[in-house]
Amino acid sequence: ASMREIGFWLAPWARGRGVMTGAARLACGWGFDDLGLRRIEWWANVGNEASRAVALRLGFTREGTCRARLLHRGERVDGWVGGLLPGELT
């Protein structure tokens, strides 16, 4: 497939040190360079500013909000979606 999705979660004690940004950058680079992906999508619950910040640092463009798109703790919640194309990874 030429498109995949990335999601991430980090233990609270490890946050704020660039660990997630670095790991996600490596994963996206591997997807483009080794797997030949043409698009990577990022999804997060609306309001998840930490996830949004990581995605923006990586070069993702937030493309919209989808109503009741994600399942969170058994409930449907609105989700942000973003896309990253080859050459956009920062």
C-alpha cells in the first residue's frame, strides 16, 4: 500500500524531551525511504494539543476535523486528521 497511518503515545515521565518527535521522524522516514509510501496520515482526538504539536514539528498539514471519527474509551469523539507527503518531513 502506498499510504499508512501513524499514531503515538508516550509515558508521562518521558514527555517534553523530544523523544516522540524523534521516534516518529524515524518511523516516517523509514516509511517513505524504505517502504515507498506516498502519504502518511496522522489522527488525534480534537483537543490533543501535544499530539498536534508533534505532528506539526514533523511537517504534517492538518487537513480537517472529522465528526465522531475516533473511538476513545468506548465513545465516539471528533478527530483531527493530517497528511504528510514525501519531501515534507522536517
